[in-house]
Amino acid sequence: MSRSIIIATGFDPVYLRIVEHLTRRELSAGRVPTILLATGASAITVDSFHRGTLKLFGLQYPGHDLEGRLTALGAQVARVDDFVPPGGSARLSADNEALLDIAIEGALITYFRTDKPRRSRPTVARTARNLASLGRNVHHALSSILVADESIELVYVPNGRFPHQKMAQVAAVEHGIDVLHYEKGVSPDSAYLQPYAPQERFASQAAVEPLLSHLSDEEVEAIADEWLAQRSPSHTSTNEFSTLWSQHLPPHLADLESAGETIVGFFTSSQDEFEFLGPEWKIHDWESQFTAFDAIMTKLESQGYRAYLRVHPNLATKSHDCFLRERAGVRWLAERHPDLEVIWHDDTTNTYSLLEVSDAVVVWYSTVGLEASARGLPVWTAAASRYGQVADIKEVLSTSDMKAGVVEPWEVDPKGAKRFVTYLVLRDEKLDPATEQWLPWDAARPPVGARLAGILVAGGAPSSKEAIRSIVDNYRQRKTRSNLLHLRVGRARKRRA
């Protein structure tokens, strides 16, 4: 009988539901799945809720019954810890160690919320060591299983970006086994499931036309327009920031629009998010998004454009040192362009109202560029984008691009952007309706203990101390008025639930 492996790296209820879906999927295909748990000695928290706090309130953690539930379906369960060699850590080839180190740096950037994680900090250094050990052990465990069992045909790997995920992918490929990557889907009842990782921008864009080949242009446009409408501000918006936005424009921008001025919007991104996703993402020559924006802004201002800068709302979530660097970059840019309208991260100005008055848009990586292109606006990206080969946008990756006349307006065809949007909507797989929620309580009305336990692992932080630090940073990096608005919106969401 043929078999498969499903790598599971945590106890987040959504991922547990996806693992159950994959288990049912494999059994339906006639393969016996083994759930390989990379959770016992993980370098970071594997939970969405602090177990000690849950226990104090008499609550179980999500996934406490994982083995029983999945073996009852017909799966088997194994643990990476059972394969750890004497000495506590396996070895990798030099090439794989290099891949592992890139993945470790990317993980540290995410876990510590900074573009420059300092490994001189004991907590960061310890997390880096543990990530390295876990990555090596996952590679060793999966390799050992694949050598011992020739009936294995398929390995499911979550995402593929973090060290233990990346090393699982590497091990499967080395043994000639097919890999499917899984991730949370666009909707709560779907899962990303593809032979390429979500962050593989070339593979993602190459998959657009095959996926949409059966659709007419009218069908593509209808699906894309519905997705775009769902991003607009409302209580059900799929844009996580939109419930905090108002409809007003800054008075200066409103005046510019009334005067018929040509307006260009610049949208910052989290620079750290893409720094360690591989060489296909590092194709720009700019020192930072601010130096890129300075050059492009100067060029567009010489053509008569009036500029505004929209600072990404998630700036408040960064570590304080990263926040200060980003804020300094914004202020440096504003000093060089005295007429620049800066709309800060905690301003309630609606991004979609900004697009309505914009004649062009410049982004670093941001999805706003995709949405703007779908609206027919000229879009320049100063770094690699995940949609640039499909959408009708232009890349300005260096000063040489500036000289080549790339920064000139053109008549945009929005069809490419809408095709990529439709691909994003359709690429996910619907979860098996037989799968159950993995929360041991009502998600709409979590008990006090669950709420406290969630705070202590906020944002997937590597420790409770870092989780609390992230919450404190969130509040101190926004104005008081913005914090009050967040609290008010949060209470309103609970009442609706």
C-alpha cells in the first residue's frame, strides 16, 4: 500500500484543521498518511495559546487529542524527536547548511519583528541555535523515514519558509519524493495546497494561465471585481486594517484633487518580510525603499506630480528598534520633499479613498500595487513583486531603470492584474466539510483563560516575554487616539460575534 507524510509543526487550530483535511484527503486517495510531528523540542512556541495558563483555568490546549483523533481516522503518528541521533542534532551538507542559515535569518526577522535581528542578544542567539538544531533534525527524521519506506509517494510541507519547513522540503526533493505545500487559505474554509511554496513568485505567476484557462475574460473580471469589493472598508472586509479606516482625505490632498493636480501615491511595505525569501526576491539595487522612493519621487515631481506617502499600518507591530529606523526613513524622505503629504501608519485615512484620487502609484512590495493596477492606475514597483510578470506594472529596480525612461506614465491594461487576483481566489482547495473546529471552546465567545493564554503567545512570539513586548510595542507606537479606536473596534467585533 502506498503511503504519504504530513509534516505538522504546531497546534494552531486552523493548521490542525488543515492537517485533518490532508489526512482525509490522503485516505480518500488510497494512501496511508503518517503525521510527522516537529513540535516536541521546537525552537519556538508551537501553540496559539499558552498551555500553562489554559491549565490554570482548567482548559485543554488545541490539539491535545491530536493523536487519538487522527489515528481514529486511519493515520499514523510519528515524532521528529524519536529520530534525533546521539548528541542531540543531526548534520547537513555544506549546501544545505547555507540554505538553513538563510531560513534561520528569515525566521528571526519574523519572530523578533525586526529587519535586523541581533544575534548578540542571548534570546536571539538561543532561538537561532534551536532553529538550526530543529531544521537539521527534521531533515534527518524525514530522510530516515524515506530511506526505510519506499512506499512513500508524497510529502506535505507547511509553507516552506521557516528552517524546519525548508529542511523537510529539501529532504523530500533529495529522495525524489513529490512535495505539496500547504498554508492557510484566503477564506476560513479553504487551504493553500500547491507543489510550490506560497512565496515562490515565479512558480505562482506561471500557474496563473493554466488555472484560468477554462474561464472567459468576463468571468475573470467578475471574480476579480468581487475580491476587490471585499477588500473595501466594511465590517466583513478581508483587509484586516479597513475596519479602522474612515472615509476622509487629508485636507491638503482634497485640495489638490479639487484643483485638478496630478497625484501619485507612495506606499511603504515591511522591508524585512521579503529579505530572506531567496534570490528571486532580491533583484533590486536600492539601499532601502526610502532611497528608491526619493529617486522616483524626484523624477515624478519634475513631471508635475504631487506626492503623498502612505506608511503601512503594520509599522506599529514592529520591534521598537525597527520602528525607530522606519520612522527615521520617513522623516528623511519628508525633509527631502517638503511638499510631501505623509499619512502615518496610525492615521485613519482610508487607503481606497487614496487610490480614488491617485493618478499613479509607487510601491516597494505591497499588494496595494496589484489593487491599483486592477483599477487601471500606472504602478511602479521598486522591488520584486509577486504579480509583476502578470499585471501591467513597471519595475524600477535601480538608478539605471530611471535613466532608461521607465518612470513615464502609460495606458494601463487592468486585465493582467485581474487575472492574478482571480488566480489568488481560485488556487485554494476547499476543506473537507467533515473536518471539525479544533478549538476546545466557542471561538466566538472564548473564556477568560483562553483570552489570557492567547496574549502570552501573541503573534507566534518565541517566548511569553517577547509576546508581551510585542503588545506593548503595538500600543506605544501608535497615538493615544488610535489606541482608543483599536479598543473600541475590538469591543464592537466581540458584540457582533
